[in-house]
Amino acid sequence: GRAGAAATRNTADVIVIGGGFAGVTAARELKKAGLSSIILEARGRLGGRTWSTTFAGEPIELGGEAIDPKQPNVWAEAQRYGIATTSGGGLDSFVMPSGSGFTILSPGAASTRLAQLFTPFFDGSAALFPNPFDPFSGTGLQAFDQLSMRDRLNQLAYAPADEAWINGTTAGLSGGTSARGAYTMLAQSWALSGGTYEGYVSINTYGVQGGTAALLNAILADSQAQVRLNSPVAAVTTAGKTVTVLTTTGAVYVAPRVVVAVPVNLWKTIKFLPGLPAEFGAVSRAGIGVPNSKKIFMHVRGGAAGAFVAHPPEGFPISTTVPHSTLADGTRIIFCFSTDPQVTGTSVAQMQGLLSQLSPGIQVLATTAQNWGADRYSLGGWSCRQPGMLTGPYRTIQQPVGRLAFAGSDIASGWSGYIDGAVESGKTAARQVLAMSSAGDPVLVG
Ligand SMILES: Cc1cc2nc3c(=O)[nH]c(=O)nc-3n(C[C@H](O)[C@H](O)[C@H](O)COP(=O)(O)OP(=O)(O)OC[C@H]3O[C@@H](n4cnc5c(N)ncnc54)[C@H](O)[C@@H]3O)c2cc1C
């Protein structure tokens, strides 16, 4: 009847909560297996922590950007849909810590020393992660997982001038201080990169032609999912064979199975009935997406360092700084990261003050930034597990609970913290959904 027809519109074989790479990939994998899905996305756009937009007339990515052949899940998606990759232009110099300031070096000289300094940091990574796509494959993981990146720096007792070259990277990845991020997080990325500094830095070489949105949209089209934007989920209730999903706007969706593909940091904001195992709430409250995380784009002119990469030390208000593109008039677009609560990224004067220290004479013309830490639908930036998480609750939070499967780069087995991890986890969640028994499920029409 009429009431039944109205109810079925909000029904599919699977409800996918969250329309980032993890959720969209899960929907596509489910479609391949013959299951329909509805994607409920809180924002007015898909993509989550990837966001293709423009700045100074150029295409930019305010979130995740680079993909690499060493990241097999996302690379395969680009190949599957015939989406080409891009790579950046030339590089003039590296700007590195020196005394209380900075020095401008040739890329070759700086890279050689960076490799020398980083290599001992990662000694033993291959034993910890012999199969780097299975984070539990190694021996001795338990003890190493208790270490923060700061603990590891301290173990190696670098001379202060040496440590300053690499602690900006460990602090930036950790979300502000090297004491926050787990050493095993970076050790696993290193192992995934083939165990060399060159392999590790090369993962930032390639972008996606047409932006990450082009890749996401290709996967989405294949999923044939219905997409409901502006649909933040407030509650997920399982009763018998039915999961009922309620949005903050009062819409109700029902399905026999659900994929929860929101950031881990958002789990604590959704009311799950019955409640999830304690590990889920504990990790969500502690956080995997790093706090205060910002990506800042700047349109600049001139400067002594030319097109430069900078690695400011821990405590400097911005971290890694990278050239993006050169415009026809010779001005440049560059970007940097910051986890300093005092840095907004939207103040030209503030960025001018900081960049002048890196590349004297540089002129900042305009900026734009995204604060992922403050964003209510990410509550954090890139993923970085904290000490003890991998060998503690991580296995549990990768598993389904009843009719709910969980997805997201934050809980990936391989490249957690990367688009690749989101794609991997979407595939895993779809497999988990397919493995859930369908015996006695309600027959859904629609
Ligand atoms: C600044 C920055 C730079 C990065 N750089 C790179 C890079 O160069 N290369 C790389 O590979 N990775 C990079 N990453 C990481 C990469 O962007 C992420 O790992 C990946 O995009 C995460 O995808 P996801 O689907 O797991 O989560 P998300 O993209 O966060 O998707 C989750 C979705 O859930 C939605 N949502 C949240 N709450 C709700 C709710 N209650 N109801 C419904 N929907 C909800 C969100 O709006 C979002 O769309 C970067 C990340 C950041 C922040």
C-alpha cells in the first residue's frame, strides 16, 4: 500500500554511513555482489577528508592528494577507471633548520642527510612489519607499539641539530607533538614504502588527474548507490534483523546491514543501540585523526629559496611546506601543514611572517586553508594511531559488530592515514557484510 511504498524509499540492502573513499568503495563492492546501497553523507558534498577545489584559479586538494603505485588499492582504482596521474614541477631547494633559523640547501644535499638521519629511526621496521599490509605479522610488536615517535627519537639520542631535521616530520604526523603518535605508525609506512627513505618520500609524487573527486565519482557511478547529502546520522539501532538509522534531520532509514564509514573520531557522536564494545568508544575518544590538523595553501611571489621544500623543526608553527604549481606570471602556489592551534592558515599577515623565515623576500599574496581538526564531520585530520593502539584495541575495532561493519582509513590494515587505506577498508567492510548471515533477513523491496 501507500505507507509501505513510502517506507521502502528509505530502504536498501545496505545503508552506508559516510561518503568518503571508504564508504563509496564499500558501496561499489556491494553492488558488484548484487547488493544495493544508500549512502548517507553528513556534508553537502562527498569525499570527506579529500576535497578537490580551486585556489588562485588552480585546482587544489584541501585534504588527501597524493597516490602511489606502492599503494595498490587506490592505484588499482585509478587504473580501473582510466584516470591518469599528475606530477609536480621542478624543485630549486630545501629549507632546513640551522641554528635558531633556517638554511637553504640543494635538494640533493638535503635529501642525502635526511636519509642518513631517518634510516636509524627505522632500523628494525622490516622485522616489525614483515608483511606490511598485515600490521600484526611481525615479532616484537608489543614492546615497540608502546613507543611514541618522541620515545624513539630519545632512544637514538640525536644531536639537537640533527634531531631538528626530522622532528618536524614526526611531530606533524603525530598532530602537534612527537609524543602523541605511535612509532609503529610511521614504522609501518616505512615498511610499506620498501624500507628506504627514497621509497618513503616518493609516496608524495603523484596526484590524480581531475582531482581526487574524479576518482571518487568514478567509483560512485559504478556503485549505483543512492546518495543522500546533508544527512548526518545521529543514531543506529539494531532490533532483531533490522537496523534503523536516524539522521539529525529526523529521516529514518532501515536495512538489514549497515557499513559505518565515518571517521573513528566521529563514532563517539553517534548513538549505537545496543552499544558497541568498549574499545570503540575508547579509541574514538582518544582519537586517531590528529587534532588541529590544517592544510594551508598560499599564493606567493619570489623569495630566496625559489620553489622549495621546507622541514621546519618541532615547535615551529607550520610543518612540511611543499611547492604545488607555478603560474604563467611566475608566481607560485605552495602548501604547508600545521597542527599549531594558533595558526589559522587564513591570515596573510601570519603566513607572511612565518614564510619570510623560510624564504627571505617571499611575498604572500593570498591564502586558503581547511582546519580538519575543527571540522565537525572529521574532528581530526590524517590518521595517526597513538602508542598501544595497534596491539591493544585495533584488532577489535576492525571487526563487525552484529549487523554493522566498520570502514575507514583510520582502521585500515595497510596504509592507514592514506586514501589507499580508505579504499582497502571499504573492500574489507563489503566482504564482512557479505559474510554476515542473511538467513531470516527481512525481504526489502525497492
Ligand atoms: C590535510 C590532509 C592531507 C592528507 N594527505 C594525504 C595524501 O596526500 N595522500 C593520501 O593518500 N592521504 C592523505 N590524507 C588522508 C586521506 O585523506 C584520508 O585517509 C582519507 O581520505 C579518509 O577517507 P575515509 O573514507 O576513511 O574518511 P573520510 O574521508 O573522513 O570520510 C568519512 C565521511 O563520513 C562523513 N560523516 C562524518 N560524520 C557523519 C555522520 N554522523 N553521518 C553521516 N556521515 C558522516 C564525513 O563527512 C565524510 O564524508 C590526508 C588527510 C588530510 C586531512
